[in-house]
Amino acid sequence: MVREVGGCKIAGHKTILTTGMQSTYSSGLVWLRRDLRLTDNAALAAALQSCAQVHCVFVLDRAILDPLPRTDRRVEFIRESLAALDAQLRAMGQGKHTGLIVRHSWAQEEIPALALALEVDAVFCARDYEPQAIARDAQVQSTLARMRKAWVSVKDHVVFEQREILTQTGKPYGVFTPYLRAWLARLAGRPVPTHDCDALGQKLAIRPAAYRQNVPTLADIGFMPTNLSTLGIEAGEAGAQALLADFAPRMNAYEDTRNFPAVKGPSYLSVHLRFGTVSIRQLVNSALGPQLAGDAGARVWLAELVWRDFYFQVLSNFPHVAGNSFKPDYDAIAWEQGALAQDRFAAWCEARTGYPLVDAAMAQLNQSGYMHNRLRMVAGSFLVKHLGLDWRWGERYFAEQLNDFDLSANNGGWQWVSSSGCDAQPYFRIFNPVSQSEKFDAAGKFIRRYVPALAGLDAKHIHAPWQAPALVLQAAGVQLGANYPHQVVDHAQARAATLARYAVVKNREVPT
């Protein structure tokens, strides 16, 4: 009893899911995962259309949480988003014991157990494309099938998934620009249909007494508070909508501001997209109208949203990228190993490379869980093409630190900077961290914020303090090797070493 829901009819801009929806269920369980909202939620809409009543559940999956450090901003973000969802659901019930069911357990065991205990006929969820999630879902689906309960999965996290966008020869895209053209052509200038969840107030089931607990606190699940609130990150749908409202009037300037980390250019919605407190459809539609009207900022921002779809379909169609290079020849590169490599990796992680913009980027990541997109490229390129370290080391560190960590985008970005991935920068393109600093943080404002030891340096010398005269350093209170490190590598020497390292792929035919 498996239903893969993909077809739809469009009424206005609402999507009415139809494929596989002939049956009517007395009750259904909506398993929320990375779709933590009650508006434009595909799984919830599907359940509301085919069920007389619905329960909503989120599992704090121990398979994911147990390996994490006890302070993790993402866990706190999820917990606060769950509290907001619970409050919304309780309000809908007007005191009738409605609310969100939250369990702290192993999802592959908990979901079938809940389906049995709540006597639901079907479990609804949004499809996930990560290997671990696919394996988990297959196990849950198999268990439900033995229990004669339906499994209904729907597309929600992306606009176009898996093999919906193919080349003229019927193959998945490996280059972004033609994918973007094909993606836009599929929309043909029309808004992306959204999902009607208005019936939730009438169909929300009463929770049995055993499931009426409050959302667990961080302490309840073994975690400690982070600096999330200090950073001003508001979780839940309300947080996402506030950011979108703030970004809307700035969208037309996005093309001009997006590369400057000291400027308020980005939307800062990435963590909300990651956990689904806002729908991709709403964001695409917010950009589509201005883009069609010729707004250059909206056009560029829309392309950034399409990159997200692109990397999801890469992961779906080329699953080997989860651990290996998209271009297999690049797995032949011999990366630096040993004690020196480990020391240099530690210097990169701890913002001690001696290159101010790289160190400022890493300090921002470590302190906030966020890194500006331009700096992700600069810091990533530095790790791979200055330190000669395996891109997978950086991928893992970002996975640990980023609030918005998403396997597909993180993997795609790291393969881009290492030249091993889809539509990646050429192997011989090596970012100069000094020139990048001079171009994108010319006044040194961002560096001064995150590398306070250099705050006294003027704009001329802050990008490369080792080139500053001794008297300038002394006046600024900078002591190289003491309160700010020497360069961990020399740019020119690192560039030469990288070109030699990549020679193994220089003359090979590399598939694209």
C-alpha cells in the first residue's frame, strides 16, 4: 500500500493532489520532518484531502541526535519551531486536547508504533533525498506494509525533483546553466502552485491522553541552550515570514550586494529552507514576478533557489557524490596527509590561517553557525587549494557547524570549490584570499568584526598584515605570531603545489 503522490490539478494557485488519492482514510498520521510549517505543506495537504481526521507528529530521531554535541543550534532551532507548531495546533483545537505529538526515539521504530497506537490508516510525509533518510523511510514503509497501513510520500522540499528536469537525451543535468533554462521553461512564467491546508482546523484529531505532553525541553532530550536567541535567529514560520518581509524590499539590490559580507545583502532564509519553516514555493513565487518584470536582483536570487533544486537532483541521480567526486577522475588526487596536514586543518577550523578574510569567515561560522556565501567559496577554496586538504574534511566540518547544513548543497559547494563536481570551477582557478578580501571587504569592516586583533589596522594593511611595516603593526597593536598568526602557507607556493597536485587530472577526459 504505497502511494507516490506527484500529479495535481491547479485551482487558482492552490494545488489539489489527485494521483493515488482515490481511497479515503478514516485517519492519517502526518510525519513532519523538514517541513515544520502548517501552510503550503504538501504532506499535510495530501492527508487533509484523503482523511477524515489527521494527527501531526515529529520524531526527535535519536539516530540523528545521539551523535551530536550537546550544544547544537540546529537542535534548538528545531525545538523552538516545534513549540510554535504545537501552539498553533493547540489553538486550533480550542482546548480540545489537540497539539503536536513529539517523540524522542528512533524514527524507524516510533512511526509504525504510533500508527498502530493511534489506529491510523496511512502515514503521510514529504520525500527526502538523502541516502540515510531513504534507507530509514524504506524500513518504515516496509514495516507499515506488514501492518497493512498505507505509506504516502509527496514532493515538498523542491519545485522539481529527481528526474523531472532532463536533457533532450533523457539524462539528468550535470551543468547548471542549461538546467536553469530548462527549469524556468517548465514554469513558463507561471507561479508555482501551492498546497491548501485550510481544512486542518476541522480535521485535526484529538490526541489520546498518552500523547498530550508538552514539547520536550532541550534538557529533556539531553541538550543545552546555545546562543541562538542572542544571534537574533527566530525559529518557526513567524521567523521565516519576518525575514522574507525584511528581504522583499532589498531583493532588487541582491545582485549588487550579495557578495559583500559586511553588507546586509542575503535573505538569511537558508536555515528556514533547511527545516521547512518556509516553503520553497513561496520563495520562488516571491522572486518570479519581479524577475519577469526585469528585476536583476530577483533574477539572481531566483537562480540561487534553482541551484538548490539542482543539487538535490544531483544527489538523487548521482548518489555516489555523497562520498566520492562527481567526476571520478578527481578521486585520483593525492591530498596532504600526516601531522602537518592535521595541524593546518586545525588552523583552518580555528580561524588561525593568518589570512584575515579566511579567518573572519571561519570565526563567523564558529560563533554563529552561519557563513556568507562568498566566504564559503573563499574559505573552501583555501582549504583545498592552499592547504592541499581533501574537500571531504571541509565538508564534514561545515556539516557539523552550519545551521543550514543540507547534504546536497554542502556537498555540491565543496565539490565546486575542489573542481571535482558538477559545473565546478576549473582546477586551475585558485582564489587569492588577499585579492578576494580587497574586493569584497575593501574597508575591512567584516574582518574587524570577526578578527578583533586586527581592528586597529587601516584598510590598506588589514588584508595582508604580513606586508605592513613594523611601525604600522606596532601602532595597531598587532603582533604577528603572538596575537595574530603568521600565514600558514604562502599563496604563490600553495598555488604552484596545487597545480602540480591537479596534474593527475589535467589531461584526462572528464565527464560533465
